[in-house]
Amino acid sequence: MTGKESLFTTKNTIFAAVMAFILLAMVVMTGMLTPLLAKLLSGTELSLGSDYFNPRTALPTVLLIMILTICLLVSSLRPRSALMATAAFLLLVVSVVAISPFSNTAVDIAIALVIPALIATAYKIWLTARDKKGYGRYRGLSAHLIHLGILCILLGVVLSSNMKVEDSAVYETGKMGAGNLQDYSLKITSMASRLEGEPYQDHQASSYITRIDFDIYDQNRYARSGSVEYITDFKWGQTYTTTYIHRGLTEELFIAPRALDEKTGEVDMYVRIVPFINLLWGGIYMMALGIIALLIVEHRNPHQSITMLQPSGREKDMVFFEKRYEKIMEQEIRKLRSGKSGGGRK
């Protein structure tokens, strides 16, 4: 085994994964504590959003995914094979980023990293189901299910945040909207207003609500209907809206009004399409299921850790010979002692 190959051990890769995770956690914690410290020390209000976290967490996240994938390979392949698979994995990442098939660096990196990790995880699940039994099988499958859920969450976050499409357009009641978004278009069918709540000062009610009904067309074919409300609150002196959300298998459609003119019957509608959002939700459910399954397995096998410490195979043979040797030595010592005591009596 060469010096390079000796680095690819389960112990080393797990240590590297832990260090990458600690680095990621430190970056996130720093971003979360900075606004609090600024408020306490100087009274300054800070708000750190995705523009702060995304570029700072990108590198630790990339390192963590790569190391976890390598860890899966190292635990299942011989050192030389694991080294070759790792080199191929790194070459794939560099090639995809260089070619940029999706014309988006974040999406290119996510696909190049997560897809091999998903394949490696699926391979480990297959090996666990094939080679292990009982406690080892259930524990391994639960752990890999958690890993699979985390990968789906990462892929869902990157794809949904970088491939979303959003726009706004003014729609006139009764007419098909000219501002289409991808394959979708809207048609405002009706707009009706009402007063709601207790009287407030010189107003007959505390809020004024306008309900907007619309039809959604997919590729110029009617798909479904929906409605949103534009609410003016007299008591608090503000306006807010309800939203329409349709979650499909591959994407999420989000619609909300921005402004309206009741006299002309025109509504400024905001429309957003978020693809692959179900990967995020599916990953969360999968990870939760894996955690629950792992807790159940550990609860039902409280003495398994003791059993796992017992020697097996070659170690059992060594223990047997050591005990046999100790027994023979004790017999010889007894013989010597008995001989000395017998000689003294003579």
C-alpha cells in the first residue's frame, strides 16, 4: 500500500467529514450571532439573508458532500479502487463545471456532486440489504436513509433557488394576460370588494377586502382556477395580500397581487415558478423517517453495543490460544509447587 492510498481510510475520511461539518456550522453560527451582537453592542439593526450565507457556506458544503461520498466509497472498496473512484469523481466535477451544461455554476456543481453521492448511497443501501442481517441491516439502512434525505435536501435547495422564474404583469379583468411566464398565463375572471370587521373611527369596518378570481392556463389550455385577496387594514394602516400556491410533482406555482385598480379592473399580479421544490420536502420527510427508524432500532437493541465488542473470527482463535496457554502455565506452576512442598517434608 502506498502513502497516498493509506490516506484513504474510513477513519481519515470520517475525521475530514467532521471537520468540514464543524467549519460549516461555524459559518452558519457566525451569521446567526452577528445581528444579535450588533444589536447588543451598538444598537444597529442587521439582517443577514441568502446573499450573506450562500457564498460563505458554498465551499464547506461542497467539501462535506465530496468527503461523505469518498467515505462511502472507502468503506466499500479496496484502497486502490477507492482511490481510482475518487479521482474519477473529482474529474467528473471539474468537467461538469468547465462544460457548464446548465449555464448556472451553482446548479452545475450541485448536479456533479450530488448525483454521484446519490449513486454511492444507493450502492451502500444495496450492499447493506444484501450482506447484513438483523440489527446491522436495519441500523445501516436507517443511517443511509438519513444520508439520502440530506442529499435530496441539498439538491432541492440549490435547484429550486437557482432555477426559479418570477415576473409580474398587469392583467385586465375578462382578458387573457399578455405577460405569460414560461408555459403559464392568467385570466382575471372577476373582482369583488367587501367591508369586514368592526367599525373603526370614520370607517364602516376595520378592513376593506378585494377578492380576485382568476383562471390559470398551461400552454394555452385551461388548467385550474384560483383566488387571492388584497386587504387594506384601516386600524393598522397597512395593506397585505393572501397568496395562491399550487404544488405539483415537479414544480410549485406561486401567485400574489401587488396592486389593483378597481375603476379600470386592472391587477398587477406577481407570479413565481419554483421547480424541484419537492426534492426539498421529500428529503426532509426521508431524513425524519430515517432518524425515527434509527431510534427505534437502537431502542430495541440496548445490548447490541456490548455484543459488537465481542471478538470474532481470528480474534476468537487468538483468545482461545491465550486462555489455553494460561491454563497450561497454571498447571505447570501447580506441579512445581507441589514438588517443592513434597521435597521439604522428606
